[in-house]
Amino acid sequence: MGDIILGIATAFWFGVLTSISPCPLATNIAAISYTSRKVTNSKNVLFSSLSYTLGRVLVYILLTVLLVAGIMSSPWISKILQKYLNTVLGPLLIFIGMILLEMITLKINLQFSDRLKTEKLANLGIIGAFLLGIIFALSFCPVSAAIYFGSFIPMVMQTKASSLMAVSFGVGTALPVIIFAVVISFSAQGISKLFNKVKDFEIWARRITGIIFIVAGIYLSLIYIFKIQI
């Protein structure tokens, strides 16, 4: 039970880290702009942000379940993962940590959001916010792709709570929208100050997480690759 709770908490942190990374943060800002169109009605802002969150969560649940089920249903892939996952995980964590610390720059860009103009969703209300959550959840940048496919999925594969962890990850990715929606509902003037704090927090959160990833990667590499008992 403790491992599941820790996994859910870690999944949530991965989601938060994803949400405040520069590229995903830009899509969340677009979502905030959308949800605050009717800023005079705080209920509309809150309901739209929750609908947006639900759209993101749904995508991550389906994507995670399909990926994990597809991988684990293949006997030979399952055997390979059971045999080599711990060996590969160390270097993978080091690689992702270096990406988070901007020591390595990737040019991966799986953006689907540009194909649909968010203005066309403005007249759909809560349903439009839900669709926006789906669209933005499918937009992967280098950092978000590295965190989701390189850290989150391998972690989920070692647990039996893939759906719960996907929900936690999805909520984490939409957390800025929820927070900004609450701030807008009570005080639109506080939005710029909060945004600056989020940017400062992202820098330190990304650096600390990157260092943790590298240290953990080195530790796992020493144990599973170099067979050094620490």
C-alpha cells in the first residue's frame, strides 16, 4: 500500500514538473486564457478548468493503460523488460536528468495543438474546455516526452496502479490551470505575480529533480551494471 501511495505521489510530481516546463506551460497559459474568458463569472472559470483537467486525465489514463497493456501483453517484451529494465533504468534516469538540467537539448516536437484553433472552441463552453484538455495532453515537447515516456511509463510498469497513477499525473499536468482559475475567480490582479512565482519555481524544481534523477541513475548503474554493492 505504501508503494502505491508513493507511486501516486511521484506520478503527481512528474505531472506538476511537466506542467510548469516552458513548452507545456505555454499550452496551459492558452488554457488559462480560455477558461478566463468569462472572468466575471467565477463558476464558469472553475468549471471550465475542471473540465480541462478531466480532458487531460482521460487522455493520460487511456494512453497509459494502452501502452502498459500493450507492452506487458507481449511475452517476449515482458521478459526483456523484466531482465533488462533495472539495467537500462540507470542510464535512462541520467539521460533525463541531463535534459532537465539543459545539458542535453532535444528537437522533438509532437505538437498537435496548432492544428486546431482554440478560438473555435470558445463557443463550446465546458465541452470546449474538455476538448482543449484532450488536445493539449497530446502535445508532447522534449521535456514532457522525456518525463512521460522515460520516467512515468517505466515507473507505472512496475506497479499495479496504472490508472490511479495516470489520474494523478493528469491532475498534476493541469494544476497550474486549476490554481490560476482559483486566483482569477477571487482576484484577477494577482495573476501576474503568481505567474512569475511559477516561473521561478519551475527553474528550481526542474534543477533539483534533474540532480535527483542523475544521482539515482548513477546509483542504479553502479548496482545493476557495474555490480557494485553500496
